[in-house]
Amino acid sequence: MYDPAQARIEAQSVKAIIEKLEGNSDPDFRVRALLIKEQRAELVKHHLWVLWTDYFKPPHFEKYPQLHTLVNEATKLAGASGTKGSADLKAADQLLAKIDEIADIFWETKKAA
Amino acid sequence: MYDPAQARIEAQSVKAIIEKLEGNSDPDFRVRALLIKEQRAELVKHHLWVLWTDYFKPPHFEKYPQLHTLVNEATKLAGASGTKGSADLKAADQLLAKIDEIADIFWETKKAA
Amino acid sequence: MYDPAQARIEAQSVKAIIEKLEGNSDPDFRVRALLIKEQRAELVKHHLWVLWTDYFKPPHFEKYPQLHTLVNEATKLAGASGTKGSADLKAADQLLAKIDEIADIFWETKKAA
Amino acid sequence: MYDPAQARIEAQSVKAIIEKLEGNSDPDFRVRALLIKEQRAELVKHHLWVLWTDYFKPPHFEKYPQLHTLVNEATKLAGASGTKGSADLKAADQLLAKIDEIADIFWETKKAA
Amino acid sequence: MYDPAQARIEAQSVKAIIEKLEGNSDPDFRVRALLIKEQRAELVKHHLWVLWTDYFKPPHFEKYPQLHTLVNEATKLAGASGTKGSADLKAADQLLAKIDEIADIFWETKKAA
Amino acid sequence: MYDPAQARIEAQSVKAIIEKLEGNSDPDFRVRALLIKEQRAELVKHHLWVLWTDYFKPPHFEKYPQLHTLVNEATKLAGASGTKGSADLKAADQLLAKIDEIADIFWETKKAA
């Protein structure tokens, strides 16, 4: 069962944590929020990697030549150069947008199968 | 510290387990060997994914246009369609060869940095 | 971000694996399938436990007096006495039905919030 | 082997960490302590969930009608609304008291078996 | 909170699984039992390693010159050359005996502290 | 496949993180760096423990009577009393030196085998 919803749910958690971080300067709160953000973002990456390696096949990469770059950029937005390494709400929104693009391709390939 | 040696060491473990499986029909032995092969192959995938997302940057993908496909094929050889889903020695050798290709690119980019 | 879809996606994986097990007597295939079923079923349990502890609050348990038993039965169907300990398609269907009941309550409480 | 001692040992670790946090304002020390508290509290939850799903059976829930609520409250005290989300020594003591109540029921059911 | 009970509880699980394996030739049952034995035995090793590295200090190793060998042998009995790699009830009993020896030293050092 | 390179790569990561911590007082940056240091240092410990239990055999401990102490000290340098509990560059260098000593013994035993 592959489903881009798994990455999306975790990415929404990342965004929700970033929103909470913006309004809170308590150091202990921030530690815990940053720690959970790290775990959720790692799960985003993992679910996207699984789609890229286990679900998508060579014909998909031929039909969607942007797919490699798209998944790579999405995982970078989930990773150290994105929502892991910062608490940047814009990065979280960009990540969600990329996941939606991947999901669109995913469901197109499902219909075509 | 990124180092393709991490993926390579785990891939060598995968190969060594496949070699042991070939000469052994004891069911309990096979269960344990298949279980450890699963874990080692998962680590191969993980280490390669980390290189692809966290180490390699857009200029690398421009300079090495084969890099996306190379890493994708290597992770597929580590995954369900490769050494995870089979005990095929040839798949293990192909996986090691792909990792060596990735490592060559990795060290070239390091020198260039 | 709590979402019963997470448990459902994993439970559908459990069901898909059980279907594959029914038509396949290759011992190595079965080992790998049983191993992945174990992991997926563990994730079903985990996602349900998280809902039960972290999402549902005392007023929910008052309003839905069956909720404790429902979640307990669902996790048992995911666990050793259910789809973990057997390859019983009926148990997988019962698990999915229980998750749907939990999801119905979940979305009702969301609307009420 | 089910044994409520597993949850109790981790809960005592949670309490010990909270005690250390009270006397220390070094930010780096606090990060590491909060991180370990998070991990230990997660283990408390996990061990309690396992008892609730895998050890306790319908006749136990009939005989001890408070058992669902008791385990739910204990996991909440280990979770975000309890010792995970705060460094409150009282929450740690309440958690230990709840675990002791669960352990009492556990050992009664063992004797009855 | 260090407590040799953690290693002991997992080792008792390992022993209980080996006892169940002896009376059961169903291949699917054996796969699942061997898988859980692997996980429990890994936890035995982990808990013993933590004691060896994090709890025991140089003065303990001086006072108990057999302690290094004792812990090393216990982890070997939990590992591939012991209860992980076999379903040998004698290995499980030897493992429990070693853990008891370690626990005796542990509690002596606690009293002396 | 045992290879002390696994512990060394993670220990170099620990050192690199400590170097980054020295020049950065941003609290959020420090939280994330300390968290990753914790994970990397745990992997150093794990890889060393695996060598100690699974690779090294009684004849090795006889031939290298310092081996138990050496591995114990290395894991302590990776653990709470070393690079986990501090951001001390000297501890990171001592850890790398110990790993190199273990690696020297490892490769000697490999040649002798």
C-alpha cells in the first residue's frame, strides 16, 4: 500500500509545529517542539524515499521527466536545508506543495495502471 | 560526515548473507538470514537516500545527469525488486557495482569542492 | 496532526500481504511477507495507541462509552491474537472495519471541536 | 513475558531526569535531559500499551472496570499532557502511582490464572 | 535508572519463545517466533551493553576483574553465537545465569555506593 | 561484515558537530546539533558494542588483554561521560584515537585469521 497521504500527514505536522514555535519563546517548549519536528520531518523524507524507490518504476520516470528532481527537492525541503534545519513556515508550505505535485503524478500513474 | 563506505559495508553484508543462504537449507537458519538480509538491505537504502537528499546538490545533478537514475537503480537493487526480495547473488554484485559508481562521483565532487 | 488514515493505510498493507501469502508456498517468500506483515501490523497498533492516548480526551470517552473497547479490540486485531499471529483475511477485514468505526468517531469529534 | 516493572523502571528514569532538570539551568544540559526524558517517557507509554493490548483480556476488563481509564490516564501522564510535555515532578509521581495500580491488577490476574 | 531486571525480563521472553518453538513445527508460527526471539535477544544485548558502558565504572572493573568477561559472555549468549543463532534452551538458561551473576555484582556496587 | 570504519565515520560526525557548536550560539541551532550529536554518538556506541560482542572472540581477548578496557573506554567516550554529555572537542579526539587503536587490533586479527 503506497499512499502519498503518509508523507502529507507528517508534513502537516511539521507545519503545525513551526506555527506553534513562532508564538512561543519558552526554551523547554522549543526543545521539545524542535525534537518532534525533527522526527516528523524524518518521516516525511522516509515516506517520499519509499515512493521514489519502491513505487515509481522506470516508465514513470520516462513519462514524468521532472519526477526525480521533484522528489529530490521535496526531500531536501523536509531535510536539513528545509524544515529540519529551520522553523521557516514558507519551507513547510513549499514542502506541502511539492508533496501535492508528487501525489498528482502518483494518482495519475495509479489510474493508468 | 557523508561516506559511501556506509552503504558499501552494509551491501557487502547483504552479499555475504546471500552466499550463506545458498549452501544452507535449514529453515530456521534461513529465517534468521533472511531477516538480517532485510535489515542490512534497508540500511543500504537508507545510506544511499541520505547521500541523494543531503549530500548531493543541484550542481552535482547537473554535472552528472545519470546520478538520479544511478541512485534510484541502486536503491531498487537494495529493495524489494532486488536483494531484499530475492537471494540473488547477481543482484548483490550489481548493487555493489552501482554503489562503486556512486562513490566515484561522490569522491570527484569532494575533490572539486 | 492526528489522522486515522495512518492506521488504515498500514492495515490495508497487512491485508494485501495476507492475500499474497494465500497464493504462495515459497518458504523464502513467506518469511519476507510475514516479516513485513509484522512490521505493518506493529505500525497499525502504534497509530491506534497514539490516537487513544494523545488525541482522545476524557469528554470523548464519556460521549462514546464504547471507545475504549473499540480501540482495544482494534489493536488486538492488529496484534498477536489477530493479523500478527495469523494470516487470516477475516481478521484483516475486521481490523479495517474497527478502524473505520474509530475514524467515524474521530471525525465526529473533530466537527464538534 | 509481560512485566509492569518495564514501565516502572522507565518512569523512574523520567522522574530522575525531572529532578536533575530542577537544579540545572545550563541550556545544553537541559536539551540533552529533555531529549532523554522524551525517549524514556515514550518507552513508558509503549510498555503500558503492550500490557493493555497484549496482556489484558476481555475478562480482565470486566473484572476491573476502571482498567481502561487507568491505563489511558497513565499513558497520558507519560505523554504530551504529562511528563513529556512538562518537567513537573508531581506528574512523574502520579505516573508512578498509576503504574503501581496497574501492577497491582496485573499481579492479581496472574495469581488468578 | 539502571536495573538488570530489564535484561532479565527480555531474556525470560527469549527462553519462553524457545520453549514454544520446541513444540511447534508450523512454518509460519516458527517464522514469527524466530523474529520475536531476534528482537528480544537484541534487547537483552542492548540492556547489558548499557550497564557495561554507562553504569559500571573503572573501580567496579578493578574490584570485579571477571566483570568484562562476564558481560561479554552474556552478550554472546544473547547474540548470534547464542540464543539469537539457535533455539537452544540450554543457551537461554546459561544467559539467565550470567545475567543473575551480573545482577549480583550490580546490587553489591549499589549497596557500596 | 564487521568494519571499524562504521564507528569511525559516526565519530567523525560527532566531532564535526562539536566544531559547529563552538561557533554558534543560536539556541535552535544548538538544539538540533545536540540532538544529532546524541544520535551519532549512540551509533558509535552501537557499532563498537557489536564488534566487542559479535566480532571479537575469546582468543582475541587473550592476545590483547587491553581490549576489554579499550572498548569500554571508547564507548564511555561516546556516551554520557564523553561526547554525548558534553561538546568537548578533546573528548571527540580521544574517541577517534581509541577507535583507531581498536581498528588496529581488528585488522591484525583479520590478517591472522
